[in-house]
Amino acid sequence: MGGSADDTELDLKASDGKAVKGFAVRAAKPTGAGIVIIPDPRGLAPFYEELTRRFAEAGIDAVAIDYMTRHGVPSPRPENFDFMSAIRQATNEGMASDVAAGIRYLRSDAGGRVSAVFTVGFCFGGSASWRQSAEQPDLAGAIGFYGRPERARDVISGMKAPLLLLVAGADQATTPEDNAAFDRELTNAKVPHKSVVYPGAPHSFFDRSFEQHKDASDDAWRQMLAFIKEHTRQPARA
């Protein structure tokens, strides 16, 4: 599409002084939009580095953050790494601080001085991305793939940025009923949002099995680009 500039490995510093690893790619033809990618617990796996490049090719300056590195978790992870034990160290406060570090980078000269910043997350990072609607000031939008509603419900009343929910219809981690209830709760709270359900698609269909679920993955990509384009023009809810 528009191409991208060189990849950059980052050592970011969160507001609480913790260090977090990042991977950034600048757009060769920027649109004014930027995105912070919040991976699943695998961190900066090759898929997320490639996704960062794809956003940049679409004109969106992008940075992926490895939020577990603030806890001393290695990056990249070894094959036999105990992800579940590591993820128990993560806190909502730490995640928000790490995302804010990514946002500061995108708004800096080095990151592209973007005018509209979005977040996108996957699995554990999906619900974390939705939370940023309440936790990051001036966020343009928050996108989440197969997140768990229970991890974001407590901040619904404070959500301001619009949400895009990309839901795996055959997710074994979250029931269709829970996803539908979350959709209703957002509507009742007047949080701007769009929910797209992919029937038959399993958890991690976009990041682990996109080749087997190409139609759903292609549509999810289009949904993201359309959402970003729409809300780059329109500010978040006051």
C-alpha cells in the first residue's frame, strides 16, 4: 500500500519508571493516525512485528509494546515459557502506564507526531485495549480481538473513546452470551461501539490461524482500517 520506513526496536520508559520493550514502524505516507498494539502474552512474537509493518504500510504509524518485560520477562520468549504464571504479574495500572509510554512515543517527533492515537489488543491484550478507552485521555479509539468482557466491565462508566469489538464466534474462553451482555452494557452506558461477530471463528483466529480463517481475518482487517479512518476524522466523545 503506502509502504513503511525502517523498523525500530525500542526501550521505552513508563511513567512509573519501569522499562518496557517496543517495536515501531513509521508510515512512509502517514495519515495522521497511530496505533499502539497490545499483544497476547507471547509478547513481540513475529506476528506482531509483521502486524506493525502492515499498519505502517496502510499509513498508520505503529508501535507494539511488550508489557510483560516490565516484570523481567524475557523478550523473545523461549518455547517452553510459562505464560500463565507470567501473566499473573500483570496489573491494569502497569498496562495503562506501558500503553501511555507507547502513546507518548507516537506523539513524539521520532514516532510521527500523530494526531489520532488508537489501541488494538489480542486475547489478554484485547480486553486491556478496551480498558484504555477509560484510562487514556484523548484516545481516538480502542480495538479488541477476543478479549474477556469481565476484564473491562469495571471501567465502562469511564469509557470515552469509541470501541471496536472483534469477536470470535466459537471462542472457548468467552461465551456468546457474555459477549452479547457486554454489548448491551456498552449500549446502556452510551459508549460508542461496534461489535462484529465472526461465526465459527475460534479464539486467536486472526493472530494464530489467520490462514485457516482468511475470510474472517480479511474482514477484521478492513473493519480496523475503516474504524481508524472514521475516528481519525472525528474526535472521541467529550
